Amino acid sequence: MEIAKVWRIISQRFSVSSFITFGLFLVLTITILHFDARTRKIEEKSTANRFLFKKSLDDKAVHTPRPGPGSLYTRWGRTKCPRVVGGSPYNDTGGGSNLLCLPNDPIWANYAGGDANGGHIYGSEYQHYFNEKKIFSYANAESIQDHNVPCAVCLTQQPAVVMMLPAMTQCYAGWTAEYSGYLMTEGHAEKGRHEYVCVWTMHQKLIQQVTETKMEPYYIL
């Protein structure tokens, strides 16, 4: 009888202990599941934020101005994409000092002429007097004396910084030469002040030859 009672007490205690253990295990499992759910939400929110941030950067990149395919420069003495060189006449003391590469078919805005005080723009002509010395190549033009000077506005194929290197016959290492030529500007006795330009070694001439006493002459240095 005593043995049966003892056994019943042990069985009851064991059941209570098992129940307590199971309860603790259940609480721990719920806690872990809750923790996993919170962690998953945090990760999902972080992923969503990263996606929105990346999308924001991508959207900004779309609307941000990007550099063009290349850089513009003027090739003096070339007739491809033909234009004509113009500037102030040699005997004017006023007016602009820079040379212009003018189109053959200008588009006028509100045209109004007749202003006697305005500056003048004339074409330019070759006046180097060095035909006998063969400084230039005559592959494109044998006689260019007194002919109008052409020019062409060119675009490099890649983004670049364009500059003229005076007193150099070749570029520095790693640079790309677009063309080479000779420095020319107005004569030392002229009244105007004009920029130095590099005229293409294989210079060309415009087909139309215009005789004009006020043409801006091009002399070699």
C-alpha cells in the first residue's frame, strides 16, 4: 500500500515537472518565433529602403545633365563643313579682336542696317607671300594668295579638352593631335589687334575669290 502511494506521488510530481518544462519550452518557442518575425520585418524594411535609395540615385542620374560626346574646336583653313573666317577690317582701331567662323547661310533675327557707329565684319584672305618657300602643303591648293580663308567647326569623337600648342610640331605623350599647321595673324603694321590661329598645313581655299581692300589679311609669323 505504501509502495503504491509513493509511486502515485512520484507520478504526479513527474507530470507537474513535465508540464512546467513543456510550458517553459512553449514560452521560449513563442519568444523565438516573435523575435524571428521582428528580425524579418527589420530586414524587409532595410531591403525596401535600399531599393528606394538606389531608385532615387537612378532617377537623379537620369535627370542629371551629362557631358556631350566630344569637344568643339575650329580648324582654320579647311573647307569641310564650310564656313568663312571673318573679323574686324585691318584698318579699324575698334571692333572685336577675335576671329569668327561664320556660316555661309546666316539666319537673321531683326535685321537693321545703316548704323554708322557699329563695328565692321569683313572676310579674311591669305597674304603670306611664301609660295616659293613651300612652307605649306599644296596638295589641296596650289595658289591661295588673296583667296578667302575657310574654316570648319569640328567635334571630337570623345570627350576632350582642346587647346592649341604654339611652337610645337607634335603633342605630348598621351595626347591626340587633331591637326597641325602654322601660326598666322594680321601683319605688324596693321591697326587692329587679332588673335593667333593655327592654319592647317594642308590649307584649302574657297572657290569664290573676293577682292576687297578691307579684307583682314592673314600673315605667317
